[in-house]
Amino acid sequence: MALLEIREVTKRFGSYTAVDHVNISVQAGEFFTLLGPSGCGKTTLLRMIAGFDLPDSGQILLDGKDMVGTPPEKRPVHTVFQTYALFPHMTVAENIAFPLKMARKPSHEIKLQVGEALDNVRLSDFGHRLPHELSGGQKQRVAFARGLVNRPRLLLLDEPLGALDAKLREEMQIELINLQKNVGVTFVFVTHAQNEALALSHRIAVMNKGSVEQIDEPSKIYSSPRNRFVADFIGKISIMNATVLEAAPSHLKLDVAGLGHVTAAGNQGVRTGDRGVMAIRPEQVRISHPSTDLELKNHFHGKVHDFLYMGDVTTYIVELSNGIRIEALLPNSAPGRAKFFEAGDEVAVSWRHDAGIFLNE
Amino acid sequence: MAKMLVGGPPLVFLLVFFAAPSMIMVLSSFRFPGEFGGLAPLAAPEGGTGGDYGLTAEAYQFFFSDVIYVEIFLKSFGIAMATTLICLVMAYPLALLIARSEKRFRNLLVLLVVLPFASNFLIRIYAWMIILGPESGFSHFVNAILGVFGIAPVTLLFSPFAVLVGMVYVHLPFMVLPLYTNLEKHDPSLLDAAQDLGATTWQRFWRVTWPLSLPGIFSGSALVFIPVLGMFAVPDILGGTGDILIGNLIKDQFLGTRDWPFGSALSIMLTLAVLSVAGLSTWVARSAMRHGQ
């Protein structure tokens, strides 16, 4: 039995449908992420799991029990808020002790568990500090410790890393993975940052306009997006209109508008004559000098339109002869050399026969 | 330089009109009363006859010589404390209601709280004379209810009760405003967090809202307590002859008996008492906030 079962949950605010017939089941011990752009309904869904909002229809079951009549304070579910929501008048230790006190644990047990929780987040020496005396990352860790100390069945995390700078964010991501592994509490994590979702989660539910577009493991979400929205939202991808000429189980032959024939990865649900888009990830596209001998099935000539130097890699935007733009990623593996091509350079782009994916409109 | 230009004039103003008069008060409290009121000269005038000149602590000795003055002090503190408490109990739910109401209504509600200031203070107190007067509907109503329980009719006006009602009425906004200002700033996500972590409505109030509102409670209490302590108009109008407070006593020394040194001494005593109460409450507030939960 799934730990958390969301069945046909719908939530409307006036005429606006924030969450639309959502079905999700989360297994015990899972790190599950709700990913989507702002306004996609992920936070509303989280608030319904926590009990702050009630679904207009549908059910939320925890350990098989319907949570509708259970107020937030009675649910074995804790939340880490985006703003941390640490109690400013309580010390770090008092903040962490709060859920234990509310659960009427004996004081010696509280002391023990608070000490343990502080250890878990490496803040043993900070118990007597007040929240305003902590850095952003420390506050974040206190919020984690407070949410986990009473071992909830489920910990909800509402964009908890949103307020941190990039470097700290990466550190906290690793910390979060370890923390979840150590305490074994099931996490439901909400974020709009796709790289964060990919890095942290066991499974991801991609949400858009109140609906779930796809639920899958991160690698599946990335490599086999179910539709254009998922492909576009997760990572970078070049998208071009295409028609299916030939649908075989192993591969597809596509006619890409203005480009000609392209071979793409096989896709069971696709039939000859289907119209849609061909999508390809920048790192799958090889960029080379036009004279290079190309052994790959799909190769086309073009001109470097622009490039984005990002330090470790450079993204080249190549304009193909027909005006279509495709992105190619090149690691800057040669030391001391910032880029391999200049804007305006004639180049060849190529990709494996199974690198492109066809998506129905 | 610019700082001096901006901060200078108010500083000078305070020095001239607050610090200097305070010093004059201290000084006059150590002098002898003049023969026809006011102060006796510091030195005997040329060819002057007997009499008291120079400095003396007589006024202070006089204060402690009769227990009635200490009693008036204590009674004033009692009234001030009761007024503060009643104001707090009445203002807190009101301030909370305003702070938690929709943003567009808040300013209107605050305006309603301060609206009484638009009419004259004395007129509002005299209005209470009518409301509490023996022929008022309110008095009849109260006595009718008391009658049901077999209690003899009471006179509401010219009683400590009337003084308390007037004090509370006048000072209520001074409690509501700082409380509202404080409560309005509370991060609502703290209450969500508390609820999420298992706190019931009651626990959310006592463990989050109340301790976070302590600064508002303390400043509101100071704004009520201190003026009530020196207030003479309300007991003058609504109180009976036995309901004299420090304010009335001081006023009488200057305007009635014309014993300036004693009036000054009373003022100084009052100031010291207020300062020590303020100091004490600051200390309590600090430690409460340090250990607050």
C-alpha cells in the first residue's frame, strides 16, 4: 500500500481550478518531487496534504486513511516552509523541541531528541542561538531538524532551498539527500527548479496548470518526456515541427519541416502520419567543422548564430540552412581555450539515430 | 554638521522645555513654601524678619508623615494597574481582529479606533457623567438587574467604578494602537508552522502570538499606565470626594493650597515611581523575551 495516495483531487478558487483531478501515490521512504512552473498547483496540492486547504473533490489518503476530517495539527505530516517559519522568539533548541512539546513527550526525551536532531544537521553548538543569529543555510537546517524531529510519516518541503544562493543550494541539496537517507522519512518536495528536482528525487511529478503531466524517475522524465511541455520544462531542448514518415518499433523516420529526413528514437504510441515535434537535447548534438567526416545518421550543415559561454560548457546556437535553430553543447575540455567556434562559423551538427524524440502535439 | 542642523532644534526644545523645568521642579521641591503661596526666597531678604529660607527636605518629610499620601499613591497605582489590565483585556482581541481582518478594511478599523480623539476630551468625559448618572437608562438597567438578585440600587457616578470606566474609555486607543502595530507585523506562516507541528488554536496563541506581541503589550501598557497615574480630570469629574488620585493631589498643591514645594515633591516622587516601574517592566520584558516561548 502506498503511504500517500492522492485520488482525483480537485481544488478550485472561485472559477480558477488550481488542482485538477490529480492522482499521485507516494511510497514509504520515497523522495517524491512535485515540479512545475509557478501557478501550476503544486503548492496548493502540498497545502492540501498538510491540511491547510481541503480538496473540493477527491481523496487524500495517508496509510490508507482518508485525511479529510483531520486538521493539520492532528496529521502526522510536517512541513518545511519556504520562509523557514522559525519561531523568532525561541532558541534553535526550543524551535526543534516545539513539535515534541506539542506531542506531550516527556522532557528528558525531548532533550535527548533535540540533541540528536541538532547533531543530525551539524548544529550541536547552536542550540542556544536565536534564529536571527543564524545564516540562511543554518536556518534552513534548523527548519529541517524541526520538521523531522518528531519523525512524521511524511515531510513536506515547500521550495525550501529557494532563498539560498547557488553555491549553498548545491551544498544543501547533498545534505538533504543524506538527511532523507539517514532518517528514512518520506519526503514530498515542491520546487520549480528542474535541476534540483532531477538531482534530489526518486520520482518526479511534473505539473502544469493544475494537472500532472508525467510521473517518472528523473532519468525517464529527462530522456523520455511524455509531451512537449515536459520536454520543454525539464532541461534545455531544441524543438522543431515534424511528421512521422515511417514508424518502426526500433526507430522513427521523420520529416522535419524544412530540414528533410531525420531518424529518431522508436516510440510505441506513434503511427505513420502523426504530426508533432522532434525534440533533441543540446548535449546529444555534436558540433564539428563542416569538413569532418560524419559517421552519424543525422547530419546537417549550418552556421553558428550565437553562443553562451558558461565556463564548464559552451552552448552553441546553430542556425541550419533552412533557418531552424538547434542548440549544441560542447564541454570546454581543452584547457585555456574558451570556445571552439565563433559566431558566423560554418559548422556541421549531427546526432545519433536514437537521440531525437518525437512528441505528439 | 547636517546632523546637528536636523537634530539640534528638537534637542534644544527638549532641553529648554523639559530638562530645565524638571530641574526647577527638583529644586523647588527642596525649598520652603512662600508666605502667600509659591516659593520662599532662597536667602532672607534685606531686613527680613524670621521665616524659612534656603533649602530643606521638609516637603518629603511631610509626604511620609501622613499615611494618607502613601495611600493615595498606592490607590493611584492600583487604579493605573487596573485600567491597564482592563484596557489590555479589551484591546487585545480588538487589535487581533483588526490585524487579522482583510487588508483593505484595516485602515478603516484603525480610524474608527482613533475617531473619539476627534471630539474634545472633556466633552467625552462629561458624556459619561450623563451615561452613569442616576437618571440614565444605563443606571436604571444596571439597578434593575441588581434588583432581580435582591441587591440594593447603587449609584454609579462619583465612584471608583466611574473613575475606572472613564480611565479605560479614554486610554483604550493607546493600548489598541501599539498592539495592532505589533500584531499586524506577525508572519502568518508562523501560525501555519505551529499548527503544522501540532499546536492547537489555544497553543498557537499562547506559544506564538502572545510572546511575539509582548513588545506591543509593554508599550501599550506604558502608554496607558503612565498617563493614568497623573490623570486628574477624570477623577475630578467622575469620581467622588474620596476618589482623589495623585494627579488631583498635585494639581491641588499648585492651584489650591499653593504649596509649591510639596507639589513639586509629589511630582518628583511620581516621576521616580514611574521610572522605577518602567525600568522594572523593561527588565521583565527583556528576560521574558529571552526565555519567552
